[in-house]
Amino acid sequence: MTIRIFHLAAASAAMGLAGLIALPLLDSGVGSTLVAPAAAKGAPAGKRAVSSPSLDALDDALLADRLAAVGERTKDALLLIAAAKIKQRIGESEATRKPASKRSDAAAPKRKGDARRTDVGSLLARAKHYAGGRKDLIALADDVANTRSRGRVGGVSRTEHVIRGRTEFMTSHTFQGGSAAGVAIRGDGDTDLDLFVLDASGRPLCGADGPTDEEICRWRPAGTSEFTIVIRNLGGVSNAYRLWTN
């Protein structure tokens, strides 16, 4: 009964927010464009030229982050539980990413005071806090916590980071040749963040430079290689953001 109630409630919450939350995400890449496509091998021909289950999982990670943001703002325990359930299902894991060079480490010295961790455990802990002693919501949170992920469905890894204003952060990640590759970011809303991917030769492969701090890049590498991920903060203050790769 508890599981059935959860599925109905979570589905209702997600569907009710679809018009406000999910629609911008369905356009494949929020502000996604190609940068000098002729200069790099494996660049997609259009926004939906590259798709795969692992990229779907990347989209789901962004959707979960949006649900978590709304749940946090409204102190809605059910939305936080739904976000945690999505993250648990796709097997989102936390990664440690080092800067590509000392000059590119634009991290603020401390996490911003209002920054909230978005891992499954933290989301469920806050959900229980907002539940106000309601046993049904607490039971739902425990149900998600006790549900093991069926492996990393999309192989999605997440990094939480703080970038100073008017700086950029560069890190590297190896993607498999012939497989769909994706990188996504979502910030705290304080500034505009842009996302770029460079190939092993330093040539721009793809870029997402929309007017917000939520961006995504998709492409299919011609061969297994290390790619450089560049996050640029166009605002004058720091931004606490999440970075996902598949």
C-alpha cells in the first residue's frame, strides 16, 4: 500500500509540474549550440542528433534537480522524495573532479551558505524534516532510502562545486568513442553560467551559452579520448552548481 501511494503521489506531483518544470528540458539542450562544428570530429548535426539511455538519464538528473529546487523552496517533502527516487533509479553517483590546471580552479573558498546538497541522503533527510512528523511521508522517504539502485542505468555522475564570479573552471573527463556523450550543469540561479567542451587538441567541440545557469551538451566522440569541460561564470558573484556527466 505504501509503495502504491508513493507512486501515485509522485506521478501526480511530477505531472502537475510538467508544464512549469519539464518543458524547457525537452528541447534537448537548454541554450545548446555547436561551436565550430567543422573543427571537431564526432560533433552532432543538431540538437537531437545524439540520443541514448545514458543521455535520457542525464535529462532525468536535471529534472530531479529541478524538482528538488521546487521542493526546497516550498518545503514540500513529497517533491524532495520524488527527486531522490529519480536519482536513486538512475544510480546517480558523486564524483570528485580536479581542475585541469591551477589557473582554472575558480572555486570559492567555502560553500555558499544557502547551497543545498542534492545527493539522495541529503534530500531524504530534508524531506523528513519538512514532513512535520507525518508518518506516511517519513515511511516514503525510508522506502526510497532502502531501495537499492539497479546499477548505474545511465552511468550519471555528479559533482557539486562553487565557482567565483567572472571566472571559469576547467576539468577533464574521458568519454568512450562511439557512445553518446553528455555534460550538463545547473546552478543556484544567481548568475548566468555557460558550458563548453573541448576535444583532446583543445578545439571547441560544443557549447551551451544560453541566458541561464542550466546548460547541456551532447555529442558522439569518434574515439575514446579525454575531453576538457569548461564552466564559465558570467556574473559578478559566485554560483553553487552541479555538474553531471554520463
